[in-house]
Amino acid sequence: MKAIRHFKNTLMAQWLLHALLLWVGATAYILLFYYYRIVDNGGYYIFYEDGTPFTLWDRFYDLNVHNFFWAQVLLFTLFVETLRRWGYEQRSLRSVLLWILFTGFLVAASMGVYVYIINGQNWKALSDPMPWILFVLYSAAYIVLRGFIRHKLYRKDVQLAQSAAHLESLRAQVNPHFFFNTCNYIYGMALRENAPQTAKAMEMMSAMMRYSMTVIDENEVLLSEELTFIRHYIELQKIRIAQIDAIRIDIMLPELPDQTLLIAPMLFIPLVENAFKYGISVDRPSFITIVIQVQGKELTASIENSVHAHVEADPGMGSGLANITRRLQLLYPTRHTFTITHSATAFSVYLRLMAAK
């Protein structure tokens, strides 16, 4: 199935489908026009030397066998699809205009030479501007229409991805069991001591819950706020596992960066949560390393954790990573790198993206 989906997105697949549809449509139009002329003239008006009428089938055969109409359509649509793929989709208006003019000249020249050959080397056939004009008009209309449809579908996919992310945030973006267990631990700690640490832990949890509810309807949030949320999550996790000496946690988060940098909400927390959920074992040595860096508008995150054979894989882990991949493809299609590395002893993810301002 992946191979089929990949083929559908290739230039060759788009070109062949475009050529087929254009050939069918143009051939049908030519045959219908010829049929209309026959009806309008009260019968066949073109005959062979032996008096046999030039039928619709003869018109089709002459069009595609003698005049190689199918080959002209293939060449024509190849130029158009090349324009669309390497011009318009690169968001360069200048390259689109230059490609349209250049390939329009090539199409006009190739068609003109073809007409010149079949017209007994009549040089006047090369001066016909219609092939060039038709190519420019058709290319512009086709590229604009495809771009409009592509943009509408893209916006719809983004909205669906955001809706799914919002629902996931409400339901389980931060594991509710973590909140429950941490609250129990904080409650026990409060009974044992009357210290500011307890109040601080409760304050962090309250801020996390408030943030997770606030960003549900937001498309972008300040990167500084997202990093604060991650800090609170990690600090609470440290409180929960503070009594386990065999666990090593190395964290490197940047100081609050440029306050204007924006990022999609809840993009990192599933990765951090997975590290604590699957990388920690109460009876075996474990480690978690989280490094997040900001340089200008470039944001990089490297998260690695230990792997334990006795920990069963959660189906939600695979779907969670798939959802993150999908969100990155929709929200940062050309501005991110996301890789996953899995070995017998460690699991790591690396994310690099360009934040917005």
C-alpha cells in the first residue's frame, strides 16, 4: 500500500493520469465536433477516393495513428506537470513564469516542426502562434486550479490534524495516571512535612493543567510557554521517582528564548512522556537524556531513554509517534527533520524544526 501511495505522488503518475484525462477529453471533443459537422451537413461530407465515407472511427484512427495525437498529448502534459512540480510547488512565481515561457516556446517549436514536416516542409507552418498561446493559457489555468485545490485540501488536513491533537490533549496527551499517582505522592509528602516543596509541586501541577486546557483551541503558542510546561513535567517526574537510585536523568533545556518564537502546542510532551513511561524501571538501571536547544529560529530536540525487555509495548506509543509525524508533515512540511532510532538497549528521537515568529 505504501508503494502504491508513493507512486500516486510521483511526477510520472501525475503526468500519465493528466495525459490520459486530457487525451480522452480532447479526443471526445474532436469526435463530437466531427459528428456535429456530419449531422449539420446532412450526412458524411468527407470521402475516400473510392467513395467510402470518412467515418468517426476513421477520424479517430487518423487522429491517433497518422497524426500521433497521443504523443503530442504526452509531450504537452509532461511540460505542464514539470512546470507544476518544479515551479509552482517550490513557491517561486518567477520560476513559474520563466518555465511557462521557455517550455511554451519548446512546445510551440516542437509542434511547429511537426506541422512543418507533415505539411510538406512548408515553413509558414512554423509561424503559427496558436500552439504557444494555447500552451501558456492552459498551463496557467491548470497550475492555478491545481494549486487552489491543493491549498484547500492542505488546509483541511491541517484542521483535521489540529482537531485530533486537541482531542488527544483533552483525553491523554499527558497521561492521567501520572497526575493521579503524583497527587497521591504529594499528599503523602504533605503529611510527612510542612515544607515549601509541597506547595511548589502543587503549583507546578496546577500550572500544567491550566496550560493544557488553555492551548486546546490555539494553533500556535509561545515556545517559552511550551518549554515551561516541559520543565514542570520533568520536575514532577523527578519528585515521583526520587527514591530510586538506579535511575539517571540528564536534562538540558535552554533558558527562555526569544519571546516571539511560536510553535504548535503539545508537540514535544508526547516524546518526553514516552521517555519516562518506557525508559524507567524500578528494579533495573535506567536512564533518560533530554536535550533541547534553540539557535535563532531553529529548534532541536534529542530525547533518548533506556529500553527494558520486560516492559510491554503500548499500542498507543506507535500511534502517538505516528500522530506527531503527521502533525509535523502538515504544520512544518519543509521545515522539519524527525528521526527515530531503536536498538536493543536504547530508544531515541531527534526533532529539528524552524519555529515561526
